[in-house]
Amino acid sequence: KRIQQISNFLLSHQGEAGIVYCLSRKSTEKVANDLRAQGYKARAYHARLSADEREEVQHEFQADEIQIVCATIAFGMGIDKPNIRWVIHYNMPKNIESYYQEIGRGGRDGKPAESLLFHSWGDYVSLKRFIDEGEATEQFKIVQSAKLERMWEFATAASCRTNLVLSYFGEYRNTKCDHCDNCLNPPDLFDGTKYVQMALSAVIRSQESVSLNLLIDVLRGSNRTEVRDSGLDKIKTFGIGRDVPFLDWKHYVTQMINQGLVSIDFTDRSKLKSTPLSNPILKGESTIMLSKFIPNDKKPKVKVPKLSIDVGNADQDLLAALKAWRLGLAKSQKVPAYVIMNNKALDQISSVLPSNSSELLAVDGVGRVKLMKYGDAILKIVKEYG
């Protein structure tokens, strides 16, 4: 979930001001509520607030009375807060100009700032619908659609993101920035041109009449009734990719969609259509790099960073209260006290005085299971004694 990833991200930005940009008013309120539930001082900002309410949020943020503003794109115009240390996009922006301007609100004091971008195909579809259903001229819509495509390419890129932004604004270089995610953790890519050619050929030979799953069935030579009834078992590419597992094919075709090599026509029952980028690949004029499919159980576990805590300043009253709580729980469950929580964890809690679940999760000895079981009780005790 995005909110959990945000929580993990904020562990390394404790007490630092930041903005979460959202696509809708509803999202700003939901994210702000979720973050407040974790103990963060967060407020929503959107056009439906009264002028007084918007001014109040801006004042509180400027005065460091709140740490986080969850806002639509309206927020930040005219805001000159130098100590914004991070900017999160809960949804993909409509173009690179907007993205660049919004992340530029971080680090205006010259110190490092960090940005985090979430994106999904649903974001793209929503933004494309806004463009298509708008009242602007057709030429304006064409330009905005092209900019949206470029933003999608940025979000799904496997190369240096900094260079992509620079080239967009007319500055070109081929040296890595060494600070974007793709430079720090290069994806494992391979030449997937032959798989892309197989899939594109099947889309075209089917007269662009197949959805994603049906395309994979054709490529794998499925005997499903829908395949036979549609005559798709008679086309030349039927079964051409039978040696590739279903989930691998789904991973590859999704990347093709992400790269604009094939599109989903939502007005025609989500059938796949070729794009202007399809022909050069079929002619062998382009090489397409894809990432390999890795099952979830094979992916490396994302570890929550743990804090380095000096327990020499532990609050002894709080520590005694936590041990009493642990003892009572251990007796009721008929287990040793350390099974509930070890001494090291209680010492650290008594030293760091966590105010929300994210801070508690950063304590060594507190994992997600213990957080779910005992988090609320521990935070309540900390609040009483802290």
C-alpha cells in the first residue's frame, strides 16, 4: 500500500517538513487522516476549503506548527518555505513541468531534499480522461496528451531520471546522476525485443481484438473456448510463446503498455491496440529492454530501517510501566515475558519515546506482527508517561 510506503519513507524524515501531492480532494483528506492516525501533524489542502481554512493551513505549515500538508496542485503557489526536506507525489502529475515545479519546492535552503513518486496506469487513465473531456481546443489536447505520455515514460523509465528531466528541458548528458533510484539500484534488464515482436504480431494478426489475458492465451496456445470460437487458434502466432509462463508474459506485456508500445482501448472492452511505436519494432529497427519477472516470494524483503538508540537516557518510570504491562500480558498468555517484548526493545522505547506507529516500528525488536498486536497499547503508555 502507498500509505505504508510513505510511513516507511518518513522514518528517515522524522520532524522534517514535507508535502504530499494528490490528484483529488478525496485523496488529500484520506492521506492526511491516515498520517494523523499514525501520530503525524498533517492537514489537507484543496480548493473546497474556505479561503480562511486554506490560509490557516498555509500559516501553520510556514510556522512549523504542522509537519505535513497533503494537497492538490493548488498548494505551494507563493509558498516560500526554505526547509521543506521532501516532496511526495501520491499520484502521477500530468506533465514533467508540473512534477519539476512541485519537487522544486523542496530544498530551497540549499540543503538536500528527497522526492518520492508513486504512479499507476490508473493515474494515467484519469489524467488522460481529464484532457479528453476538457473544453480546450483539439490542438491543446494533443499537446497535453503528448506531455502526459512523456510523464508516463519518465515514471516507468529504467534509465537515469535526472538525465530524462534534463533532456526534456533541452539539456543533454549521458553521465549518471548517481542519486535517482535507477542509478542507485539499476534494474536487471535483458533484450526483450523478440518477446515484444511476438506480442505485437499477435495483436495485429488478431485484428486488435484481444485483451491482455486473451493475448497471453493466444501466445501460449491455450485451448480455451474463447480462443477457438474467435478463430484465434488459426493465426500464425498462435502458441509461438508457449514456453514462457503466463505471469512472465503478463509482466512483459505490462511493460510494453508502460513504454507505449501497445495501448489499452478502454472504450472497446480493454482490447490492446498497436501504437506508432509498434512498427519500428516489428521491422527490427528498435531494441526493447525489459525487466525479468520475479515472483513475490522471491523478491528481497523490504526492511524497515532501525534506529541507533542510546538507552542511557531511558525514562525509568516509563520503563517500569512498560515492564509491568509486559508482565501482566505474559501471565495472561502463559508465556515468558521476553516472548511479548525483549528488554532491549523496552529500553529503546523508553529512550526514544515514539509518538506514532512508524517511530515504534523503527525500534529494534518491534516488527510488523508485534506492532499490530501491541502497538496501540505501547503508544498509549508512552503518551501517559512521556
